[in-house]
Amino acid sequence: MIKRHSSEGVATNSIVEPLDRWHADHRNFSRLLDLIEQEVDVFHAGRRPDYELMSSIIYYMRHYPDRFHHPREDVAFNRLVKHDRTLQLTCARRIQEHAVIAAAGDELLNCLDQVIAGTVIERSALEAAAATYLIYYRHHLAAEERELIPRAVKLLTAADWKAVSAIPTEPDPLFGTDFDERYRELRQQIAIMAEEAE
């Protein structure tokens, strides 16, 4: 296992698990956003996208990252501010974005559920909900990777990472080994995407 060093120069493994999990989650979320964007492109081309697949993605994003990943980040960001007050505005923005992303996810999921149920909704409403979600989420992930994760590696102590890891979590129902049957088709699509990328 790779050892990382604290600012005091002491080798520590205490940050490896939460930090690696953080990066892995972001990669997984980006893959899901790519899938949504592919389906939106199908929609723009005048064909029928896989609304059920899109709904599964948003359902997952609302019920796993929003409940377990983001609360851990909130703890990390609040602790970062204690080490560097100049990060207060940046951290506050990222924490606020968690709420905005959740609300945008609810709006998109509501649109998708209506379409799946056969309700006629304005095309522009679905397009706007999808665009808002994609733009906010991609910006959010990029900002965290660029601005906050490098600072967290340098500034957070073993006690800070312990506090981050103490936030209750559950096994990942999509990317974990013991996946939820509801995500079977989505897992297949992710596997196909990975093969195409290779």
C-alpha cells in the first residue's frame, strides 16, 4: 500500500483509505454523468433515450453519494477551514453545492419519473433539468479535485481523517461487490462503456 506523508513528514496510512475512496467515487460519478450525457445526446438527436437507465443513475446518485459521500466531504471541508481560514469561502461553496446538486437531482428524477409513467411534459423541462444537473455536478467534481483534495492531503491530520471515516456509510449498491439487483442493467452499461474506452 502506498504511504503518504503528513505535513510533519511522518509516514501515515490513515488518509489512504478515505482519500482513495474519495477519488474512486469521483471517477465513478463522472462515468455516470457521461452515461446521462450520452442519453441526452440521443434525446437531442430526436431519438428516444433510455429513460429508465437515466432514472436508475439519478436514483443511485440521490441515494448513495448524497447520503454517504457528501456528508464525509462536509466533515473534511469543515476541518480544512480550521487549518486554513482562507479556504472558508471555497469550502462553504462546495458544501452549498451538495444541497444544490441534491435539489437538481430531485428535479431531474421527477421529470424522468413522469416521462416513464407516460405523463406528457415539456421537452425543454427535461433538457433544462438534465443540463443543470450535469453542469453543476461536473463543475463540483472538478473544483473539489483541483482546489480541495490537494489541500486536504497537505493539511488534514490523522485525527481529521478519522473523523471523516467515522461518518456512517453503507456498501456501494452499484459499484460494490454486493450490488443491488435494481442496478443490474446500469452495471452492464458501465461495463460496455469501459470496454469501449479500452
